[in-house]
Amino acid sequence: MKHFLKENDFTVYEREEIFSRAANFKENRSHHTRSLNEQTWGMLFFKNSTRTRLSFEVGIAELGARTVFLDNNTMQIGRGESLADTAKVFSRYLHGLVIRSYGHEVVEEFSREGSIPVVNALTDFLHPCQIYSDVFTLAEKWGGSGDQLESLKGRKLVFYGDCCCNMANSWIMAASLFGLELVFSGPEAFQPKDQILHLLEQGGLESSYTYEADPLVAAESADAFYTDVWVSMGKEAESDERITQMKPYSVTMKLLSRGNPDSLFLHCMPTHPGLEVTQEVLDSDHAHLFDQAENRLHVQKAILSQLVKPDGLDPTN
Ligand code: CP
């Protein structure tokens, strides 16, 4: 049983297939495929979502299947029923499961205890669907098509702010898998933690990022700038302290002026203008946030098709 819980759950060959299929899905949106023909997928969300929920619901419908949205507050897991029993019950009704949770161990337990494919739609540790979509977006901008993964090799991406959040961790994985030069710039206390370094080690991957405390130095010759919300879901109690510490790492036009003239600004959204990024940057030609958001749809359709694909068959047929 194949799952997508972390960026390296697919082989190089599978990743190439996914990005190629996503480019094809994007080019031929009206040409509906039936790779999830008549299936029913569960969408178990412990956290709020706009883009992820909608892109999966639309994408699964376009693949010929239906979704059931599962709100943990109205289910028995909200009253203490075990994840293991829930996973086994889900597996008797559903063909696959998309989960957004706080702890990464939740998606791991569902994948272990159930018998259907599980997709990580964000945990506090990783956001692999977002990062595949962001990689696709960079390949579109630099290589002309989302499957031109070679175009990422050696490009410099600077990540500002909370460098131990789920998106920062996912960029560490992506930099290693796709050959980007990744630079982190944020408060000393928010550098990558052991958990992500262990994951790299387990996967036999090189950790290929550097850290630069000075945000202007970090920006030198950057090809892409990335930031994420400073106060993630579940961290609201630490809001004031975090904002004070992160303030020097707000992405501004001054920072972008240190990068390459045609540098890209990406953000997974939702944004908080005036905090992690200025409105001026969001309004500039550098920003490509809505392309990122759109690409969630095409890339996730390709991921789901890959997960259900019988070996050796082309799921676009
Ligand atoms: N980027 C992202 O995951 O957006 P949502 O939280 O709206 O799903």
C-alpha cells in the first residue's frame, strides 16, 4: 500500500511521472481522466483549510471520484475513540484518505493501521503536497513547464522567518531531492530541528541548506524568496513574542532588490501583509502566489493518480 506522508515517499522515477502528469493535467484541464473511477475518498481535517480542502475536493471530482468531508469534532475520535480503530473502520468504507492534522504521528498511525492510501494534507512537521506544487511552480517559471525539474538545479531559494516550521522542513526535503541551494534566514532559536535532520538521514539524503542570520546578506543573488506565516495554527499563545523575534525577517522590496532582478516570491498562503511580507511585495511582479495555489489542484491530481496506479499502467488512460 502506497502512501504520501513525506516528500521522499516517491522514487525519482515516480516523482518524474507525477510532475509530467501534473503538467499534462494542467494543459488539458477539460480532458477528464477517470483514475479514481467511482471511488470515495475521506477528507479528515483537524485544522482549518481553504486551498487544500478545495483543491482536493475539486481534484478528486475531476478524477471521477467523490469525497466525504470528516470533521473530527463531530466524530467519535473527538470523544477519544482510538485512531487505530478509526483507521480500520475508514478502510471498510473508503478507497483513500486525505488527512490534515497537528501531529505527524496521526498520518503515520492511519497509514499503519488502515489498509487504504493516506495523503498528508499538512501536519506540524511537513506539508508535502504544498512543496510538490511549489516545485512545479518554480519549474514552470524557470523551465517553461512544471515537469522541467532540471531547471531548479543550483538555483538559490531563501526562506525567511520561522525556519523550523512545516514549510521550512518541507523545503529542506525538496532542496535535497531537487537540487536547490536553500538558505535559511530567521531568528537563531528558529533554525531547523533534529526531527527533520533525522528524516533526511533515514532517507539517505544530504542536508543541503545553510543558515545566514543577516537577512540582507542571505538575499544576495537569490533566485527565489519564500516565507510563511509566523504564527502557525496551534501557536497562537506565543503570538506576540514570535512577531517581535521575526520582525527583522519580514520580506520587503529592499530584500528583493538584493536578489536577481527577475527573482520570484512565493508563499503558500494565507498571507499576513505587514508581518511576514509587505503588501508591496505581494502586489509586485515578483509574486506568484495564485499560480502556486492553482498548481495544488494539478499536482495533487497527479499524486492521487500515482497512488492508485497499478504497476506498469498509465493512469492518464
Ligand atoms: N497552503 C495551504 O495549505 O492553504 P490552506 O491552509 O488554506 O489549505
